[in-house]
Amino acid sequence: MNAMMSRSSLSQTYNLLQLVTEPYRKPAVLEDLPSQKPLLLLRDEARFAGQAPRWEHFADTASGMEWVYAKERLKVFTLPLSFFEKSLDQRRKSVLAEMTAEGWPNETGI
């Protein structure tokens, strides 16, 4: 989406990074997209294999990604924009479950 730009603004860079970081809020850049078409993702399978746990929220089956092309180490996927909302909801639920298991909130409300 932004690979050809040589000088992205700091705010634009921050917004784009929200697409690939762990989901804590809906990425702001989604508001700037002109349509609801899926994103096109390129993945180097050799590099991804060593980093897979770090990117588990982009697991093929859980995310709704669809494989559209592969050649040697490169795979191309489409990712529906609905992924971000679903991922965010799953993350909220897992954090809440973790907090509940640890006794949060406690009697002081903290």
C-alpha cells in the first residue's frame, strides 16, 4: 500500500503500522480506504516460518485470508477488512478471560 512512497508522514506511517501489529484497536488507516475491497498481502514463506508465533493473529484459517497465488517462497493472499474487527473482538475476549482468571477486578476495583 505504501511501498513506493519515499517520505510518508509520521502519522501515515503510524496508521499503516497498525495493520500488522497485535490488534488492540481498529486501524485508523481503514477509515481512509475508498472501498471495502480486501487487502492484498504478500508473504515470504521462508521468513514467515521463523516468525509465525509473532503473527498468529494472521493465521490463514482464523483470519479469513484466501490464498490466490504462490510461486516458490512467495504467497499472495487476500484479507477481508472484516478481519480487523473480528481480530479485535477476539483479543478483547482473551484479555478479559485472562483478567477474570487472575481475579480482576478485585475487591478494591483495581
